Amino acid sequence: MVNIGACVKEPGSTRKNKTGSWRTFKPILDKEKCIDCENCVLFCPEGCINKDYDIDYDYCKGCGICAEECPVKAIKMERG
Amino acid sequence: MEIREEEFLAPGHRGCAGCGATVGVRLALKALGKNTVAVSATGCLEVITTPYPETAWDIPWIHVAFENAAAVASGVERALKTQGKDAQVVAFAGDGGTADIGLQALSGAMERGHNIIYICYDNEAYMNTGVQRSGATPYGASTTTSPPGKESFGEDKPKKNIPMIMAAHGVPYVATASISYPEDFMKKVQKAKEIDGPAYIHLHQPCTTGWGFDPSKTIELGRLAVETGSWILYEIEDGEFHVTYRPLQRKMVDEYLMAQKRFKHLTEEERERIQHNVDALCTELKI
Amino acid sequence: MVKKVFTANRSVAEAVKLAKPQVVPVYPITPQTTISEYLAQFVADGDLKAEYIRVESEHSAISAALGASGAGVRVFTATSSQGLALMHEILFAAAGMRSPIVLVDANRALSAPLSIWNDQQDTISERDSGWLQIYAENAQEALDAVLIAYRVAEDRDVLLPCMVCIDGYFLTHTVEPLDVPSQEEVDQFLPPYKPYAFLDPENPMSIGTFTDPEYYMEARYAIEEAMERSKEVIAKANEEFAEIFGRKYDFIEPYQCDDAEIIIVAMGSVCGTIKDVIDSLRDEGEKIGLLKLRVFRPFPTQEMKEVLEKASKVAVLDKNISFGMGGVLYNNIKSKTNADAYGFIAGLGGRDITPEYIKEIVAKTKNPTREIEWIGLKKEEV
Ligand SMILES: Cc1ncc(C[n+]2csc(CCOP(=O)(O)OP(=O)(O)O)c2C)c(N)n1
Ligand code: SF4
Ligand code: SF4
Ligand code: SF4
Ligand SMILES: [Mg+2]
């Protein structure tokens, strides 16, 4: 049954929708090179890079912002 | 600056890859924290974040229509107040929902002095409906309703200056911001939260789909806008204006314009006119 | 309970005070204006503990009401005519978001030409919005209807907004004696509002979402079901209202219908005049009755059928017009009952519906020449 007024009582439930399938290019993050600037964390439109710089590929759409904004080129976009 | 790790906008939303609007919301909510109630106007943000039966919002959220986010926020704020709840109300509306159809409701709400933060996420056109021009579309830009042609060079009016219109309302805190300068933006959001009364933040937000650039360049484009002086970061606190960021060496506007499909049709002469206008304003502001 | 002599606008304001909404966004418009003024004064005097929002338009009034209702409190707003039309978009949203807002509309004609006088075009034009609609005949009914409206709208089986419609000037600006109930009585009848969905950081929800074709129809069907269920809720509210306040309301109020050959159907203040005309016609031996319709949405089909189908003819008085189609009430009755009905458009833009016009309606119903007649037109001006 549709909720009364089509309200959604489950916060953050778009997490069910794995947008990783949209991706053509995949960001690969090299923690060795990383200098902890947090650019990638702040600028990811999906918020799918955590504080330990693990990328959640379930959601990463492969936009390439993180790679573009990494000051030390620690992130590379690869096909697949 | 302490930046919260917590995320209040979940992934899985339907924004285009590289969407700048969701970057803006993520940053704003990091600055505001959990005790926040959000209001959205109809537009990209609302549609991509609440595809029933899902929602990307981890905080309470309400949407009613395109032109009334400020009025809805007014009601929410008063209702929370009567219940003794001290949550911060924040409204997110697009440039269309702010500069055009929602301007009256915004004016009323700001004048009434509600304790709300109103953030206009400005992607400079009606993106949700397919890139039609808004009052915030910049001079020369091509949109689906301001297309260049034999008789047209694109949008023929300058961008409507909403932050100054807000300042003229006597709003205690008015600021411009860009998603490409997260610290600057988040500091402003925090200031807006501390202020007792209304606050208006006009957030510049590049849109890969509507402006025509590679999704990886969203942040770069926002930065170019600021570094060329095409978008100026400032705040107006109790009537005191000051610029919050000055590019070390202002870049040529061409670099910003030529990176986007929406300006590709402009002739050198037209681009020079834009450069001239930017120079005039920047000189006045010592940028 | 105390006896007072009030206009319907004042009686509505008293009802609102007794119902204790927490947020009241209103925008003035003739002839609703004094409602907005009384409420402002009540709040200023501390007699109504509510946040009064001096919005800049009716569009924002209903939007703020919907926002406040979404945040979990009881709300009230009032308007009229152009104001209601300006709210149109949000009226549909309020019903769709299942927000139990109570709104009083001082019925007034819609422009153009501009008119500040009464007819019922404004509320009738919102009949498909998903709001319940109650039409009051007098100031007492207006007061009582506001209390009943909250009780019904907020019921978990309903959760739909409700509009109380009071005729501009005829009710809004005419004083009448009435009973004002005590706070204790009202508290007994109207429990505190417990929202189904609300905005609270402790329990985050998203209200007013976007649906694709997968869910929209079901959400709209749910409104239809709630509208249907509201009939039972209204009936129960009416019963309890009678127990507490001693006044019994129903969906319809038949007057002299039992043996009536012709029944006039009407809504609102004109029913008083019609009753007087019926009394005098009955003295002359004419078997005429009145069916006053109080609840227009949900439409009480069964109750209407039972009364109307016994009469040989039915005259429907509409203070509205769906151009090219006739009066809306007439068309609703034609589609829902087997009555031999005729439509009469009257009283638009404040044109008085005199006893003579009502007699003319009766005469024309006896010997009908046209399906729909306009009553009281000045021949020299058409
Ligand atoms: C009253 C009304 N008019 C028009 C629309 C159609 N519409 C929906 S969103 C939109 C444009 C939104 O533009 P903006 O506010 O800039 O937000 P964006 O989509 O760019 O994020 C329009 C025209 C509507 N929903 N309601
Ligand atoms: S590619 Fe885009 S979506 Fe994927 S992690 Fe990087 S910024 Fe996020
Ligand atoms: S942007 Fe690069 S350097 Fe900065 S945190 Fe991310 S991976 Fe590390
Ligand atoms: S059109 Fe632009 S604003 Fe809208 S979702 Fe796509 S990138 Fe974001
Ligand atoms: Mg826009």
C-alpha cells in the first residue's frame, strides 16, 4: 500500500538504489599517494568516499570529479 | 575548520553523474548537522532526491511546490517553535524557484524575519524541465528558451541580482558562495545558523547537463567562475559588505566561457563585452 | 455555553479560538477580512496561543499552513474568492499530502468583472481538489462546522483538509444570536491533534515526494477512499456533537420533504429564505419542500436519492455556473440520482434571491420549458 500522502518514513532509503551500475569509468584511489586533503570526500556528488578514502562502488557513478580534484593525482579513472 | 564526517544526503539519488546540486546540499548539511529540517522547491534537487518510495534525505524534509519553498519554510519554522523544537529550518530552491516564480514568497518570508536559512542553489537555468532560461541565467548564455539564432545571441539580459535584493530587505545575513569553495560556503552556512532571524545564501552551482561540460569538471567550472571574477564570493552581515575571497590573479573570462557549451556560440566581441562588465564590477570591488 | 449575537465571521473566529490551532497564516480579503482581524486581536490579547503569520498572499497562507501542518500542528486559514483561486494549486497539494487543514471561505464571486459580493463559484470550483466541503446556513452552523471540520479532517480514517463555506455578507456580515460553546465542551469533542506524518529530527521523514506512474494512481485512489470513509466519520462526529452541544447536524437537512411534490435543493444562507417561502406556499396548499445540502464533498448520494426520488420534480438552485454545462450541484444531482431535476442559476455576484424568484423557480419547475434557467436576470441588460 502506498503510504498516506506518499510520505517516506525510511530516511536515506535511496541507498537501495545502487547507482554504481551507471558507471563507465571507475576511480581507483592510491592511498600511498594520498595527502589527506579531503577534496575527494567533500566534492563527491554521491558522498560515497568515506574518511578512510574507501570508495563505495555500489554508488559511485564514475563522474571523475574526485580524480580531477585530487591535488596529487592519487585517483585514476579506469575503464570498467 | 571542523568538518562533520556524517552524511545527511544518502547516495543512490538520481542526480546526473557529476551533479553540483547534491554537492551543495551535502556540504550545507554537514555544516548544519542532524538537528535540521529541510524544505525543497520543485526542481532538480527535489525530483532526484525523493523518488517515492525512496528518499535520499536523512533529515526531515518537505516539498510542496515550485514557488513556495519560503512560505512552506515559514510555516514549518513557526510550527517547530510552538512545539519548543529548536531545529534549524533550511530551504533549498533553484534559481528559477528563487529569482522568478518564488520571489514573492521569498520576499515575504525574509521581511517577516523567520529564523530560516534560504539557500538558492543556482545552476543558472530551469534544469529540471530541460534548461530553460531563468532570471539568473547570465548574459549571453544559450538555453532552450534563449537560443542563439539569426536574430539572437542567447540570453540578452544580465543576471538578476537576488542577493542584493535580499540585502535590500534588511536580511541580517546575506552571502554568496560556490560549491567549489567548500570551507567558505560551510562557514557561511554556520554563520547563517548562528544568526537569529533569516539568512540568505546564494550558492553558485555548475550543472554538467545544462551548461555542457564533462561531469568531472563540475568543481573546476565553479572555481573558474570565481577565479575569473564572473562570480564573486561575499557576505553582507548586518548591512556590512565584504568580499570573502579574492583571486590572487584574476583569470580571463574567456577561460570560463569557452569551457562550456552554453557560451560556445558567442563572438569575440560579445565575449569582450562580458569581460568588460566583469572588469567594471571587479574594479569597483577591488578584485 | 453562552448566548451571543455575532456575525458568522465572528462566530468562526470564536470557533477557531476554541479549536486552538497553533499556527494561523491568513491574508485578508473581503468579505473574509474580519476573520483575519479577529484572530489577530485574539493572538495580540493572548486569548489564542498561536503563531499568527502575516503572509504576503493567499498562496503563501496555504503554503505556510501546509508547512506547519507538515511539522505536526493544527492550523487554520481563511480566505475568499480570488484568494481561494490563488490557493488552487496548493489546495490539491494539501489533499494529496493528506494534511488536515481547516479553511473557512467567505463565499464570493470570482472576477471578471470584479465583484466583492456573494455567490458560491469560488468553493464550487475547488470541488475536485480532495477537500471536504461543508456549507453553513447561519452563524451558528458556521461555528459548529469549524469544530466538526477539525474533528473529521484529523481522524486517521480521513486525513483530508476541510473547507467550511459561509456566504459572503449574507452570513459574514449579518449578526445573529447564537450559542458559543465552552472550552470544556469543545475539548471533550475535539481531541488534541496527533499527526500521522511530521517533521522531527528525532524521526526523519520525507513529506511531499515525487512519484512516477508506478505509484501516483494509488496515492490518488487513497484520497478517494478516505473521502468515502469520511462519511462514517462525519456521521459519528455529528452524533457526538449532538450529545455534547445539543445541536444535531446531518449531511442533508430536509424541510417539509415528506409529502413534497416539488423539492428545491440549495446550499447555504439562501435556505433560510426558501424555508419562509415554503411556509407561505404551504399555507396556499402547495406541497413544496427544501433539501438543504450541508456536506457537498463527500457527496451524500444515498441520502439525496432517498429524499429526492420521492418527489415528482426537483428544482436545483446553483449559485455557480459551469459554463456550457449548467450549475454544478444540478449536474451532480442529475448524475447521481434519478430525480426529474431542473437547474436554476441564481444569485451570482450578490444578486438577491428574493421570495419572488423562489416562487418563479417553483412555477418553472411545475411547467418546465428549459432544462436550465437563469433566475433574476435583468432582461433589459442581456
Ligand atoms: C507553478 C509551476 N510552474 C512550472 C513548473 C514546472 N517546473 C518544475 S521545476 C521547473 C524549473 C526549476 O528550475 P530551478 O528552480 O532553477 O531548479 P533546477 O531544476 O534548475 O534545479 C519548472 C519550470 C512547476 N512545477 N510549477
Ligand atoms: S567518480 Fe564521482 S561518484 Fe565516483 S567516487 Fe569519484 S566523485 Fe564520487
Ligand atoms: S583528493 Fe587525493 S589527496 Fe585528497 S584526500 Fe582524496 S585521494 Fe587523498
Ligand atoms: S541537470 Fe544539472 S542540476 Fe539537475 S541533476 Fe543533472 S547535473 Fe544536477
Ligand atoms: Mg536552476
